[in-house]
Amino acid sequence: MSENKRLNLTLHIWRQKNAADPGRLATYRVQGVSVHMSFLEMLDVLNEQLTAQGEEPVAFDHDCREGICGMCSLTVNGIPHGPQRGTTVCQLHMRHFADGQEITIEPWRAKAFPVVRDLVVDRSAFDRIIQAGGFVSVNTGGSPDGNALPVPKKDAEAAMDAAACIGCGACVAACKNASAMLFVAAKISHLAKLPQGQPERRERALAMVAAMDQEGFGFCSNQYECEAVCPKEISVRTIAVMNRDTLRAGLGGA
Amino acid sequence: MEARPIERTSSASLCRLLCSSIGSKALVALTGLALFGFVLGHLAGNLQIFAGQETFNAYAHWIKSKPALLWGTRLGLLAVLAVHLGVSVRLARRNRAARPVPYAFQNTVQATSASLTMVWSGLAILAFVIYHLLHFTVGAVSPAEFGRTDPLGRPDAYTMVVLGFRHPAIALIYAIGMFCLAMHLSHAIQSVFQTFGLNHPRCMPLVRRAGFAAGFLIAAAYVSIPAAVLAGIVTLPPGVSP
């Protein structure tokens, strides 16, 4: 779309002062939004308006705005990161919306992701799961040659696909059960596919699953909404890897 | 965090596994597989009705003449069902609790209606099974059609089934029950593979389609019995009046 089309939008945005506030949807109008803007830039325009009117701007998480940091976290019309597949909401452009459209913007909804303010949620549950994963054994001494450890191309690709996870939490937000299994599975299978991850492979799976269960996430029921909204398009095959590793480790088998 | 030593299998670690999210899912899948085995076995037995009164009653009589096998299977299935139901309900409650504030704008990208209604289709099947037991095992639905004997003195299961399915309302209840089974199985079959960690990019699309087809084919095979009775294909034995 090359022309400088402008959109007038009606936004229903979740406003919540703090964790104790019950929160509510508030309706705002933004005029003259360029189709070349990103979704977050459109919110910046709204916040300029609100500030000029003496109102409190809408709080939302963002950082790199390049789709790689995992900070932005908006549910747009019920879909985390919005309607465009394989895209973070910061990389979602307004050309995907129509003039006069109504857009509902909500935070990630999960007990394990409490709302801090407006559209900002606390995702430190993910950090605690990562911590539970522990370490990867490496030999001390001189750094090894980069090519000293052969990794089959297929395994390297699978590990990189899983490692693409930016930890944004859209999988939890999209899951009908608010389950974190795609995130945890991405982290587990990323190391499980590489030789460096083998020594602690079993303990890591057990410890990360235990940490995930403690945080109050729901349990996967194989509906694959997570895969559909993941901005890095991580496959639910990683969940199969996690299931296999955890069951094997739990049964004490090889 | 310190790495823990790998534990050998012990009852404590097994218990921990079964209480974990993934262990619970595996338990549901394993008991589901056992129940699926029953669904197939029961279907194989039931379809013998198309072979006529003699074959069907002989089959029913053979089962009843093996009380150890009969009651072993019944109690085993009851235990399996209790675990399947108990763990599923625990998981479902936990899943509800994991999202205390729902989305104002609900949306779904690729979840199927069968996957969204697993708990409800499962509970509907439970209600159906209770009705089915009351109908053909206890004889509480239509006592007049229950407890007849055939010319050889065996319980006349064939006549009982034909008489039972002559009522369109009862046949409809069975059709609805089987539709719920089809929905449940269409999501369950492919789910078992994923839960046990069997997801290969080349096989999974086939598994999903085959699971969906198998669920509806099995239900259709069951429904063929009341349908055949209503269509007059399976009829009352000569000399038997309703």
C-alpha cells in the first residue's frame, strides 16, 4: 500500500491502575493514523493525545521495536501480537487494519502473569523457570575451536528453531489453559538437540517442568493456539520433545 | 540453583512424575488408550448383531459364562475410567484457575471445536454410558423388553437390542452419545501421540487426519446398529412379538 492513507480508529483499551485495581476497558478515538505506522506507534499517537488532554497515558511494555526483544505484549482483538502470523505487535503495521475499525487491546491474561499496570504484566515467572534449568557443563581451559564439536545440520537447525524463542509469553496468553508449555519446551528442546546440552538433559527437563508447575500456569491440551500466535513460529514439536524427555527422566530410563 | 543427581525410579519419584503436569497428561493418555481399546472391542462384539440372533446370543452367553473375565474387565475398566475422569477434571479445574480474568474479546486461531469441548464431550459420554448400562445391563429403561430368553434358553440379547432400538427417541439418544464419542476421539487420538512425545513432521499431519477420521468412523459403526434396526435391516426373530 503505497498511498498515504489515514485511519480513524476506535480503541477499547484495558486500563488498570495497579495490581489491586479491578480494571476496566476504556474507549478512545484516534484520528489520522498513517497506515505505515506500527501498532505501537499508533499507541504513541494516542498517548500524545492523552498527555495533551492531561490524562494518564496508557502503559505498555516495549523495548527494541524490532521484533527480537520479547517485551511487547498486547492482545489485539483476542489474539496475542495481533492478526499477522509470525509477527510481534511492534512489527505489526496499521495497514492490516481498516478505517473505522474497532480494536480491543488487552494485556496477557494469566494468573502467573499478574497485571502491573494497564497493559504491562509481570513475566518474572519465566525467569524463575529459566533459573530452574540450571547450567550447561563446559570444560575449563582454553576456548575450544568453533568446529571441534560436530553437530549434524538437522540438529543444529532444530536447536536454532527452538532458540528463536524471545520469551514474550504470547504462547501463555493465547493458550486456552494459560499453559507455558511452548515456552518451556522451546528452552528444553533447544539444549536437548545439542551435544552441549546432553550432560544435564534429564535433570533440566524435570527441574524446568517442576518450576513451570509451581508458577500456576495451566496444562497443555494440545490445541496449538500457542504455535499459531508465536512471533517466532516455534513448533509444538518442541512440546513433544519436552514430554518425551520429562517422561523418560521421570521413569529413570535412558 | 544446584543440579540434583538423577534419581533412579522409586515410588517417590514416580509419584512426583504422575502428579506433575506432563505425568498427569500421560496418565490421561494411557487410561484413554485403555478405554479406546474397550471401545474397539465392544464395537467388534456389537457388530455381530448383523450375523443374526444365534451368533449374537452365543457371543453374549459366552461373555456371561466367564464371570472372572467379565468382572475382571468390568472392575478394571471402572478403575481406568476413575483415573481418566479424576485426573482430567483435576487438570481442567487447574486450567480454569490459570486464567482468573478472561479476555473481553475472545478469539481462536486454530483450536478445533472438538479440542475446546473435551471436558464436556467426556462428561456427556459418561452420562451416556450410565444410561446405556441402565438400558441394556440393568434393564431399568424398559423392563418389559429385558430378561427374555431365546429358544435355547439363553438370555435373548438380540431381541432386547432390536426391541430397544425400535423407539426412535432411544435411537436418537444413542446417536447423540456416539456423536460426543466421535468429537472426543477425534481430538483424543492425535493428542495421545503428542502427549507421549511422538510428533514427527512427516507423520503428524497424517496422524491428525487419521485420528479425526477414526473417531467418526467408530461412532458411525456404532450408530449403524440402531439405524439398521430402524431401517428394518436388523429385524425381530420370527415368532417374537414386541
